[in-house]
Amino acid sequence: MFADALQFVVDERRLILEKTWEHLVLSGAALAIAVAIALPLGVWLGHLHRGSFLAVNVANLGRALPSLAVIALGFVFLGVGFWSVALALVILAVPPILTNAYVAVDGVEAEIVEAARGMGMTGRQILTRVELPLALPLIFAGIRTATVFVVATATIAAVAGGGGLGDIIVNQAGYGLDGVVGAAICVSLLALLADAGVGLLQRRLTPPALRGTAPSFELDVHHRHG
Amino acid sequence: MSGAAAEIAFDRATKRYPGRAEPAVRELTLTVPAGAICCLVGPSGAGKTTAMKMVNRLIDITEGDISIGGTSVASLDVTALRRGIGYVIQQVGLFPHMSVAANVATVPRLLGWPKGRIAERVDELLDLVELPADDYRDRYPAQLSGGERQRVGLARALAADPPVMLMDEPFGALDPITRARLQQELLRIQHEVGKTIVFVTHDIDEAILLGDRIAILREGGVLAQYDTPERLLARPADDFVVRFLGADRGLKLLALRRLDELELGPLDGLVAPTADASTTLRDALSQMIVSGARSLVVVGDSGEPRGVVTLETLAAAVS
Amino acid sequence: MTDGLVEPLVAQSGPVIPDFGEGSDCVVDNRLFCPDWVRDNWSDVLQPALVEHVQLTIIAVAIGLVLSLAAALLTHRFRLLERPFGTFSAVVYTIPSLALFQLLVPVTGLTVTTVEVALVGYTLLILYRNIVEGLRSVPPEVLEAARGMGLTRRQTLWRIELPLAVPATMAGLRVAVVSTIALATVAALVVPKGLGYPIFLALREAFNTEIIAAGALAVALALVADALLVLAERALTPWSSARRTT
């Protein structure tokens, strides 16, 4: 049965590639926007050590948002199409990025920041030269979680006309079981590759001295005890 | 095994680790009399903790034997053995999720004591370590200071009334004032319960203060000298021991004796600074230096003069 | 839903007026949110969906917890298992839910089982990692004291290590429960159960109120569950809120 599915993928590779591209564009756009919004905000709040209540509870709320509902609402308010789904995906992607960015920067040990200030660094210099490099692993953990989440949810977007590999997966009548399973395998691989890709990027950008301390999944902020 | 203290005997105890040329402990042979505190001292790498851990088999002995009260520790079931030995470590290791009372009750519970007896014993022990039971019974370790934690650790080790206790640098993590206080506490408790204790420390002063016997180990777990503090200070066996005891060995020796142990000279109407009869010879010497006098008048509890001590009699007392 | 999952709604071209017959003006005009509709349809649409949703979640998290606990205990004993278990749960976690459903449907059919297998799979990563971390976080001196005092390995595990792993486990459980509640809405694409089903039906007609009502219920359910778990954690770990007052 899996053999048939793979056969489908090979036979219909143009279709698969087209759908994969749609999927990537949708995910990429949503992710880019989410990062553009959430990363600076989280980093800035963390640097100022303000708004912890907001940052932490946004994560909780974000986790509680049912993806299907958000996509459905996007469809309802903005109609069919790329941007309504993209918006829904942005809403879902922002929380993990925001919270992790906040916790990462806020959590840089106070002694280190104080030493930097004592050496005469300005606020901005502290942020760029001390806090950000140290916060990088956790920030990337958040981006990685968001990436996987977006790629996965983009699949569901098909029910609202979002396109992408989900189109095939929800349409068994049109593509048959082989098509559906084939597309499912493709999107799984896509998600795994995206995850690995961000992981690689994370490792590249992490200062060598800090490698080996990076978490590989979203840390629950409530996990810190005592 | 519980109740009265028992003798601990090391018989050519050796520990070799695979791949290392030198053993960690080499043929250690000594006997700790029942009810005595034996301090294992030495520089790091001297194998003192290793030697101690061979007693409760946290580390397995390679050659030789160790026996408690005549019974070889190797012949006993290891769990039963450990439940019969009080074990105190530097970081204490109190169970954070249990109250003070539950911590202290750990071994009695393992031994299946009835609840009533356990509760009584817990209160008795908290009393012994001077932590009022009503106050401390239900507290959690996170709520205690370092000194309080180690007291609970002590109570926990004594709970099942073991004949033997092993203490691994128990006061090492405390500030000097708390450490001094707990050292005195230990002496007081020992006076009351009289256990056989193996006490590991790297601090020679602590060993001299607490130990009835002191075993000085050198690198490679070799016994350099095993003696009472007085004999150790008066007659060190070799250069290593001399160096380890420190350049102020003479003063340490003076600190072991008190004015009321000496034969005092006649008063003869001498006018001199006074010193209480319970003063150590070392403090008396210090007083003489500071006051510029060569003699002191020794006085008793109610201030009545008992006799005179001079610089010469002080020196003669320890040579 | 007959032989497959959902049919896409791309065919819808514009807003469609839901045909509810005696619907109030609010409903007929498809305004943002109509409380009267919620009241009218609570017991036959929303409540059953809510109950089903709770059932789906509880079963998934319970099974997930048992499996993760077993895996974590095995890993605790045999370190080598960590890589395989960790990688497995990470891979499952990464597979998009819809894809996972579709991969399972040929095997387990369009049933609740399919949904539960997928939901359980998604809880494994966070629960497994957190329990392992929790077991590892026991301070070494506590373990040494336990061993020196004569606790057997099993006694140490049950009386010391597992209780001390509760905080980390609860943290993972909170994330797992909240995520599962959100994810279970997608289950409606396989079986007509849970809060996803009304959302899904409403999607066909672009009916705002139902989508918002069901969606809000799901969010509320998640937040209530989270709060309950926080309370449960506090009850289970009286020692963690104790602090020195002197």
C-alpha cells in the first residue's frame, strides 16, 4: 500500500511539486511575518524585563487555540484565499516565538548583564553583544516549534482553500487513497526537513562555546522550579 | 544491629581501581574502639573518604576486610548493613519532598517500627539536636538554614540507634561560626549517646578537637600514623606528619591541656594577672604574652586563688 | 463524510445565508455572534460536542502518560534507550496531524481509534522528555544519602525519585493537555466527534456564531483544564511552595 502511494508521488510529481511549493510559500510567508512581529517584540520586552505576565500567558493561550477554529475564523472573516489562511497561521505561530524570545533574553543571568553594564556597554550593546548571543539557543527553539507547527497547520488550511499538500490529503475522492497517503508522506517529510533545517541554522548561528546547551523543543516556561 | 556502640576494625583493607597503578587505599589496618570518634585526616587523594565508604560498602573492598563488632561487613546483606549504620554527608542530602519528621523517620520506617514508636523517637532526636520538635517537625528542608539541615541530618542518622556512624566532612559546607557550634554539639551528643564514629575531615584542627583517635593518611591511602591527639602532636611519626600537623604543633599541643590539670606553684603573695582554672594552656600563654607577665595566678570557680603558673611550668607540661 | 475526509470548501464563492428556518434576525444576517443561537443549540450541538471532546482528551492524555512513564522509567534504567525513544517521539510530534490521520486511516479506519492513536502520539514527546528530566533533576546528594541509608533501588525510585519528578511531570502534563484539547478539534475531520465537528459544519456555511462558540468553548476548556492541573500540582507538592521565613 505504501508502495502504491510512492508510485503516485512519482507519477504525479508535477502535481506534488506544485502543491509542495504552495505549501512552502504559505508556511514561509506566515513564519516570516510571525518572526518579524514576535521576535523583536519578545527580545525587546525581555531586555527591559517587562511584561512577563503577558509573554508567559500568551504562550499558554497560543497553545490552547484550536488550529481548526482559527483557520475557520480566518476563512469566515477574510473569505477564501491565501491571505486569510496566512493570517490564521501567523496568529498561531506568534506565541511560541514571542514567549521563547522573551524568556530567552529575560533569562540571561543578571550577573552577566551587570558585568557588561559595569564595563560601560550601552543598553543596545548589551542587547546585541551579550544578551542575544546567549539567548540564541532558546530563541531558535521557539522558532523551530513555530516552524513545525506552521507546516503542520498549513495542511489543515486546505479546508479553507489554502492550497498546499493539504488539498490532496483532504480530497480522497479526487486523488484516491494512494494519493492521499502519498501526500501525507510528503508533508511529513517536509515537516521533518523544516525542523532539521531550522536546527541546522540554529547550530550554525550559535556561538561555538554555547553549543551543546541548546534545547531541541519548546521549553515550557512553567518548567522552571525553585 | 542497633544499640550499644561496636568496635570497627580495618584489617589490611585495600582498594584498587582497574587501570590505576596505585591503590586508592593501601592495606589500612587500625581498630576504632567502641564508643570512640576516629578522625580520618589527610590531603585530598589520601583515600580517606574511600576508606570510610568501604565500611558501609558504598565502595567495594578489593582486598582485606573490615569488621564491625567482630562481624565482617562482607558477610552481611548490604541493605541490612547500611540500615544499621548512621551515614552523614557534607551536603546532607535531606529528602526535599519530606518533612523534617519524615526524613528523620526514614530508617525506622524501613525497619518496620510501629508508628507510635517512630513518632516518639523523632521527637526524642529533634530534642537531642536542639531543634524544638513542635516547631521543626513539619517543616520542609527548603525552610531550614545550613546548620539546621545538618542537625536534621544528624538526627536522621541516629534514628535507628545504630552502633556505628560514618560522617564525611559533615560540617565542611557551613560557615565557621555554625561549624564551631555544630562541632561542640557533636561532642555533647557523643557524650550522651556514645557511638563509634568514623569522621572524615581535611581539617587537622577539627580532627584534634573531635577525635579520640586520629588516623593520618597520605596519598595512596597509606596510614602515616594512628594515635591519640596528644601522642600524635607530641611524637609525630615522620616528616609528612610533622608537616601536616603544621608549624604551630606546639601550640596545638598546649591547647589540649588546661590549667587545672597542672601542679601549681605556691602563691607567695605574687601579684599577677589572673586566669580561670579552665583556661587552656595555649590561651594562658597568649594571655602572658599580651600582658607582658611571666606568671599567672590561677583562680577557681568562685574567684579563689589556687596557685601560680609560670612560663616554664607551661613549657614543661607538654615536653 | 463518506469514503474520505473532508471536501474542500473552495467551491463556495461568496457568503451563504444559512437556512435555519426560524432563525432570529441575528442568525439570518450572520452577524458576528448570536447568543440566542448558542442558547437554543447548547444541548443538542455544543454540549455533546464538549463532552466528546473531554473524553477524547482524557483518554489520549491518560494513555500518553502511561506510555511516557514506562518509557521514561526504562530510559532511567537503561540510558541507551534515550536516543531511540526521544527521536521516535520527536518524529511523531513533527508529523502534521492531518497527515498522521491519513496514514493511520488505512490501518485503523475512520474511527475514534485513529484519532486517539494520533493524539496519544503527540503527547509522547513532551511527557517523555519532562519525566526523564524530572527523574534526572534529583540532586545527587539526595541519592547518595538514600543509598547510604540502606534504601534499595526500588525504594529509592518509588519513595524519592518519582515524587521529586512530579513538578516536571505536571509541567509536561499541562502542556500536553492544553495541546491535546486544541489538536482534538482536527479530529472532526476523521470522525464526527468533539468540538471540531460543529466548527467544521459551520465552516461549510460560513456561519460565524457556531465557529466562535465552539472555538471559544475549546479555548475555555483548555484554560480550565490548565488551571485545574495547577491546583493539582500544588496539592501534590506541598514542599515546593515552602520557603525560609527566618
